[in-house]
Amino acid sequence: MSSLVVERDANAVSVSVSGERITVELDDGRSLSVPLEWYPRLLHATTAERDHWELWGNGYAIEWPGVDEHISIEGLLAGRRSGESQTSLGRWLASRNS
């Protein structure tokens, strides 16, 4: 007889962003840290914008509303970087300078 093992996904409980890294504390006790350069909008954000993050739902994703950045915990755990094109990032950067 086999048993069904249901593993739940980890969720974020807190986030910190330094000049070089994004660190996410998960509800299962793990910490995850990735290079800030993986997310160019956050790399170009002000300290105040980086510090203003919100958890979505029960912590399945993180949003930085000031820079329109959204990162799923699933994506972080899978090692996915931002998928934003250089064209889109260029338009966003230009809009910040006007």
C-alpha cells in the first residue's frame, strides 16, 4: 500500500533588500538569498522603494508597488531571474527619468 505525501509550498514571512542581495525568510525556517542584479527594477530602485514590499496572499509572492516588481516564491526557489526584456526595462528606466 502506498501513502500519499503532500508537501506544501513554502511562503515568505519577511523580506530584506540590501545593496547586493534580496533575502527572503520562509515560513518553514529557511532563508533564501539571491543577487539583487537578478531583478533590474529593484537594482535601480531607491532604498525607500526597496523597503516598501508587500506579501501577496499567504506569502506566495512579493510585490514592490513603487517599481511594479512581483516575484513568486516558487520562482525564487527555482532560481528564476527576472524575465523582463531589455526593451521593457529601458522604457521603465526612461519613464523614471522624465
